[in-house]
Amino acid sequence: MDLLHLVDRIEELLATAQKMPIGNRAIIDRRRMLDIIDQMRIAIPHEVREAQEIVARRDHVLREAEEDRRLIEAQAQERASRMVEAHEIAQAARARAEEIAREAERRLQDRIDEANQDISQRIDESRMIAREQMRAADEYARDLLERLERQLGTFVKSVHAGIEQLEPSPQTMARIAVPRAEVPRAEAPRAEVPRAEVPRAEAPAPVREADPPMAETRFAGRGFDHEEPRGDYEERLERLERERLDREQPSLAPARATRTPIPFPRDEDEGLENLLQPRRGRALTPPESEDAGVIDDFANEPLDDDPMFRRDRQDDDDR
């Protein structure tokens, strides 16, 4: 039973008690009062125990709350420290990343500068080597063209000498010209002038890659061994000239009778010989010309830039 309810019953019992005429007294039922007191004795320990339990529970709750408060504070401090540490780590990592990026950019720029400098140096060296090679090629081409010019000049002199030997000069033709009516009609057998056999030259060696091939040109007009058809009038003029020379210079008659034109080696297609690639093989030895100033180009030694000679020089250097 609730202790407060019992207190209310006592209060009700006092209120309903009969009052005495003298003094502030009242008549109360003793039995009912004792019954309520007994009930109060029974109810008081239970209430006290509940109050003690409540007080003990309150202390436990307070201790738990204090522990929770301390735990929460520790967790909050730890979290705050972690956040601060994480922020510091993030800042340090960010600073380190920026430093690494700057270092990488600096190294990259240094590599780019070194590469540009190396490329510029290589370009300068390549240009210098190219200029040296072009200068050497120009000198070689100039030397080769000068040699070719000298050989062509000698060749032209030889050609002019051969033409002068094969044909009488215009002055000689004008000097021995006589009217057709004064030429005797004797049918003397014509002496056959022996002709020297022109040796057929071997096929030229292949032209080197460094030397440009010469354009093949045909001789326009009359070649070295070409003879124009001659009539009776020209033959008589030639015979009369020989007879006159024999009468004036009888000692030179045998030499004139046996004189033969100088043979000139020619290719099979009667084209110009490639002087940049001299022929290899049997050397031609034409008879000496009466004109000491004429030089036969084909009797000269081949150029020193011949591939065969260059291979021999390479073998000598290796030895």
C-alpha cells in the first residue's frame, strides 16, 4: 500500500473525529488508528527501499553519464587531433607534391634545353660537314672537268690532224686546179692506198656511280674512216699532185707512197668515248705522226681516279 494513501486516511480520520467541548481535543477511534499505523509500518520499509534504490540508481546513472562524458570528450579530442594531424599531413603532402612538381618541371626544362643545345650542335656540325662535302665535291668536279677539258682539247687537235691528213687543204686544191680540157684522158691503173686496220676496242668498263654518265652523241657528217665518192676529175687531180711532188722532192716519194692515216679507236656505235671511264685492255700504239705537236689522247695513261687503280691503291694501303 502507498504510504501517502495511509497518511491521507489518518488526515480523514482526524477530520471526522468528534470534538470535545473543552479545549482543542477530539475523540478518535483507537482501533482504526492503530490499523492505519500498522499499515504504515508495513509500507514504510518498501518505500524506503525504493527511495534507496532510486538514489543508488541515480548515482549509477550519474557515474555512467560522467563516464560517457569523459569518453565523448576523449573521442572528441582524439578526433580533433586526428583532424589536425590529417590537415597537417595533407598540407605537408600538398607541399611535397608541389615541390616534386617544381623539381620535375625544372628537370624537364633542363632536359629540353640540353636536347635543344645538342640538336643545334648536331645541326651546325651537319651543316659544316655538308659544306665541306659540297666544297670537296665541287673541287673534285672542277678537277675532273679541267682534266676532261684538257683531254677534249688534245682529242680535238688529234681530230684536226687526222682531217688534214685525210683531205687536201683548200690552198692545195686551188694551186693544182686545172681546166677539165687540159687533163689527159689516160686510163692509168689507180694505185690502191693501203688502209690501216682499226682495232676494235673492248667494251668500256661500267661507269662509277659518282661520275655522271656522258651523253652519247653521234658524229655529225663525215667520220674518220668515211670516204666521199670521188669522180675521175678528183682522182686525176690527186694523181697529178703526187706526180708533181715526186718530181720536186724525189727523196720523199717512198714515204708518201707508204704513208697511212693514223687510226683512231672508236666504239662500235661510232659515238664519243667516255673519257671519265678509260678503256682497259690492249694499249693502242698508232704510228708516229709527222706533226710533232699533235698528241694522241688514246696513248696516254688512264686517269688516277679509275676504279681499278683505286682498288689497287686500297690494296696497297691495306698492306
